[in-house]
Amino acid sequence: MPTDEERNAYRWCINRSIKVHVKPRDGEYILVSEVDGVGSSSGKKYNAEDIFMYQWKYYLYLYEKLNNV
């Protein structure tokens, strides 16, 4: 379950067209961020149990990185 801080970060990102997509890769999943129409990924793989927790955390990371730009 996401924290209030993660939900607020998600809303901030979505309102600025910043998205984090979950993509299947070799039986696991990766996160792909899309900022200004440009996609990128670290390629780090996550299992099905953890992927959505990391998706919320990644929205928070992007918020913290980009909200003062």
C-alpha cells in the first residue's frame, strides 16, 4: 500500500505527464520512466511481488528529483 507521500508524488508526476510503466522482461519486470516523452530504464529486474511497491517508490524519487527544476 502506498504512503500518502508516494500518492502525492504520483499525482504531481501524472499532472506533469511523468509516467512510470511496468514492462515484463525475462519472466520478471522492469520499470520504465517517461519524462518529456523520453523513456529510460536502469534495466533492474523486479519480481511480481515487489514491482508495484518499487513503482510507487520510483514516482517519489522522480518527484524529489524534479520538483525544484
